[in-house]
Amino acid sequence: MALNKIIIYQIFTRLYGHRNNNPKVNGTIEENGCGKLNDFTPSVLKKIRELGVTHIWYTGIIRHATMTDYTRYGIPRQHPAVVKGRAGSPYAITDYYDIDPDLAVDVDKRMEEFEKLVSRTHRAGLKMIIDFVPNHVARQYKSICKPQSVRDLGEDDHTDEGFNPVTNNFYYCVGQSFMPYFDLYHGEVEPYSEMPAKATGNDCFSNAPGCNDWYETVKLNYGVDYYAGGIGYFDPVPNTWEKMLHILLFWASKGVDAFRCDMAEMVPAEFWAWATAKVREKYPDIRFIGEVYNPALYRRYISSGFDYLYDKVGMYDAMRDVICHRRNTDAITWAWQQTDDIRDHMLYFLENHDEQRVASDFFAGAGEKAIPAFVVSALLQQNPLMIYFGQEWGERGMDAEGFSGRDGRTTIFDYWSLDMRFTPLTLVYNKVLDIALHEKAISQGLTFDVMYVNRQYHRQYAFLRKADKDVLLVVVNFDDVPMTMNLTVPSHAFDYLGLQEKCYQAIDLLSGQHVSLAFMRDCQVAIPLEARGSVVYKFK
């Protein structure tokens, strides 16, 4: 049977597989070490595949700003005043055509090592996703690996014009030098200088960004005149469009299967409609995943070529509040209803590199408390699911690594190491993902949310899935005490799903326990649930 459910495993490449039992806060790469592309051996990839993963998102692959000096390899050095953390942010790209040298065993052969990783990933039966960061680049962007025929970003800019849709790749604060509200020396003899100042990546069009701005980045110009209220000039095609299309095609030619497009909503939808169509002319199977947080823009960006969008402000926020008992479970119903017409395009997740770890003190305090949310996220719809490496073993994100600080997140700015290990939670993740991948009722079936007739339950959630004769009843308990849910199955569910009134012999796919379930129209069936427990009953 074809596997239709997409399970994305996000890996922060610099940290995965790296072992250092005593990393130093703010440590250098020499002190703390760094994970490598070559760490993803066939056996490692096989284990990831066996977890239930279909796609790996290798985060932080493309060369970005760092305090580590690679000038001996011909790589330009970055001024530390405009680098966040020793290792640097993977979203401050310094060369769209290059591989992060931190990740290479042989720096001179870093692209070759990447190409071999693509091959190993595919041989393991996995698809490869990398970041495409279109909205901004590092302040000291300079490509040394671009094809000779390609003009570099900013190379032909008219820096005496704040905005030019035809020639300029950046926005400029004409006649003003870069004067941010932080130290421009950062221990160096000479300060960082930029004249004229470029606009900062988070749409800060001042020459004086603050420490909470994305000060390490500069905004790219896609033909939108923000100085005049956001008027778009897209004919003729802006120069930045052509350059970014070339970058997408470059990585597609390397065998990349999908792009996770950072802050996609900060780039005009007109560009995405044009670029995704152009890429698919040559690579029709390529997929685009968009980081879009404004629900009012979801449908516009899907119609502009995106296959999947983050469901952050809807389902993620609802799940987090339900896990932490800030909202009742009717928030889950509300969340999926808001995107029901585009449900197959919404990417569910409980963790990623931007969000706090579930097991952190800032969230639930233990990964086990989110098992009900994970079961629902994985099994409610046919849409894709993403997990962040470490989520499956309960990584807490409570280290104070350096620039990141102790904030409940795993650092993306520092050289660090995680205690990767198998835990009982890992076994639960294996079982849930196996159900998501291999049960036809999940990958192809209908969904029926029964909570509208069970509104007396505020910390429980239940739904049915059905394909052909296979039926799954999924019931979860977000409460910290065991209970029995007397679940009403409405008459409409029988009609919609084609169920019969009878006593079904069911098996809980999570525990292996066999039970009898008496299903009658508008009648109750008793479902015992452990504290923070879940059942997935299968019957025919």
C-alpha cells in the first residue's frame, strides 16, 4: 500500500549525532565540536526511517554567518558584531551556493559531502528538505561559489536609491551609515561599518535597528516599495526574482526534494506564483513548505504554489494551550474547522527550532504530557506532520548554551551537544507514527469529530477515522488523572461513515489490548483512559 502520510523529521544538522558530555558555554568549535554531514551514515538514516519518517529537513545546510574563521579556505570572515552566537544563525545566509563549512569533514570538499548525503538519504528511502531563506541574507553576504555567469546580490545596486525595483537587490537608507543600538566593535580593533546602511531583515527600514531586530540580516528587494506604503512593481520582473529562481534551480539540480521556505509571507505571493511554476517546469515533483503565520494569507500562498503551510497560530497554539490546561479541547475542533477547506495543505507540529520544547519548564515540563496532543496531531487528518529531533525522547531545551540562553529552546546559535537517547517516550512515538503511516483510515480515510455531542468533556478529545471497512476510534485524555469517558456516538456519524449498529471487537493499536465496543446511534460507549493517556481502537 502506498504511504500517503508525510512525516517530516526536522534535524538541526550541526547538533545531530554530535557527542560532547561537557560542552562549554559560548564555546568555540574547537572547544565544543560540531556535527557533520558524514555523521548521517546509512545505519543512522535507517534508524530515522524506522522511526516512521518519510522526509528529513536538514536545517542549517547553506553557508551562513559565523564567528569561526575559515579564511584559510578562501571563505570571507564575518565581523562578530553582526553575528548571533559563536556558530551563528542558519538564517543569516552568506552564500546561497555554498555549504556550511562547519558541517564538512573536509572543508574543501563540502559540496561533495553534501551531494553524497543527498544520495544516502534517497537510498534510505527518505526525501530531503532544505531551507530556502528568501526574505533576507547576512549583512556581509558575498558569494564565492556562485556560477561565473551569475551576478552577486547587490553587485549592481544603485546605493544612492533607497528603492529601485529593476536594479537593486537591497533597500538602502541613503546617506546614512549603519548605527544600531549595540556595540559595533564586539572585541575587534575596527568596528563593523556599512555605508549606506541597508534595511534590516524584519522590515526595519531604519539605519538604527535594535538588539531585538534581526540586525544580523538585510532585507531583500522583491519589487515592493515599502517606502511608499508597500506598492508592488513586478513588471518587468525584478532582478531579485531572477537571482532567487536560479538559486532554487541550483539546489533542485542537486536532488533536493522540497524547500522549507523561511518567512515566506514576507516575500510577495506574486514571486512565489512565478517561481514555483518555473521550478516545476523542470522539477515537477518538487514541494514547497511555507512559513506563513497570518491565517488571512493561507489561501493566497497556497494558490501561489505552496504545497504545505505551518499551522502555527491555529492548531499549534490550540494544542499548546490544551496541553497546559489554558483552553478546553473544543479549541482543537475550532482550529481544524478554520482550515477545513485547505486541511491537506496544513502542516501540524508540536515543536520546531523556533518554539520551546514541550518538555521544557516553559511548556509542559515533560514530553509525556504531550502524548495526547501528538496522537491527535498525527491521526486527525491526512495532512503532513512534523517532529523536531529530540522531541521523541523528551529533550528539554533547558541548557544555557551561550547566545541562546536558558529559554526552553535548543540553541540554533551555538556549538553544543544533546544527550540523544532511547526513552519510553520514543517507543510511543514509534507506535503512533507507524499507525499514521500504515493505517489506511489515517492516510486516506474520512474524519468525524464527535466532540459536538460530548461537550461536557473539557480535557478529553475523540474522533473517528474510516476507510473502506477499517474504522479507528481515537480518544485521548489531557487531564492529569485517569477517568472514563462515556462517549456518545451521534447518529450522523453512522450515516456519514457508513457504520453499523453492533458490538465491535476492537484492538487498541497502542497497547495491543482487545476490547468490545457496543456502537449504537446516539448511545454512549465507556472508554477508560489513563492520566494523559490515549487509545486508538481499530475495528471492522
